[in-house]
Amino acid sequence: MGFKNTYLNNKYSNNKAFSNTRVIYRMKQFYEIYKDNEFVYPMATQISWTNNVKILSMTKTIDEKYFLSDCAFKIIILKEN
């Protein structure tokens, strides 16, 4: 994270969403994991950030992430209907 993290923290230090190093790390992790995944990314963008962070921290493989994202997405759809 080094330079980018320091840069973002300095640039957005007054913005609570960006001031926490862990939040920036999770944003970077989210992007790197899902950027090229056409199956998980659409679901991951439909569930809450809190649920995404839990999924990122609880899982190791993309299959696990897909399964939990799918479950969370289906729960959201069921609640809407």
C-alpha cells in the first residue's frame, strides 16, 4: 500500500470514509479481487459494503466469495419481494 495509501490518506484526511487505512486496504482488495470476475462483481456491487468486507475477510478462494455473495444477493432479492 505504501505511497498510494499515504497519498490517499493525505488527500482525503478530512473525509472519514478515506481516513482509515483499513478501509482503503479493503477498497483496494475489493477492486483487485473482483475487477475481472464477471460472475461475482455484479452481485458484490448489490450487497452492502459491510457484507462485502465480511466476505473478503472470511474467505480465501473466489469460489467461497462467489457462494457467499450469491447467498447475500438472494437474501436481498427475497426481502424485496
